[in-house]
Amino acid sequence: MEQQRFVLLTTVGGAWVIRDTRDGSPVCVLFHGGRGMKKTRAMADVMLDALNAAAGRHAQGGKR
């Protein structure tokens, strides 16, 4: 399985952080709040897919 550049991690406080594995920086912080955990996780998965797809295209010399 290919290593993903962007990953989802959980903080001690229960928030989710999308982190760039290249430099360890946080890209986005998500709280499930009133949306509920299922909907927030679905949104995070869409964001991760988009970020990783764009990073893959960029790495292959494609359009940003």
C-alpha cells in the first residue's frame, strides 16, 4: 500500500487533525460538534482523498 502524504490523526482533546507527513505540519483541524461524528468523518475522508490526489498529481508533474 502506498504511503499517503496527508493523514488523519486524533488529538487528546478529541479533535481530528489532517497532518502533512512531509513536514509534520497541521493542515486542518476538525471538530465533530453538531454535525455528528459520522458526517464529520465523511467530510474528513473527502478532504483527505482530495489532498492526496492533488499531491499525487503534483508529484507526477501534473497540473496543480
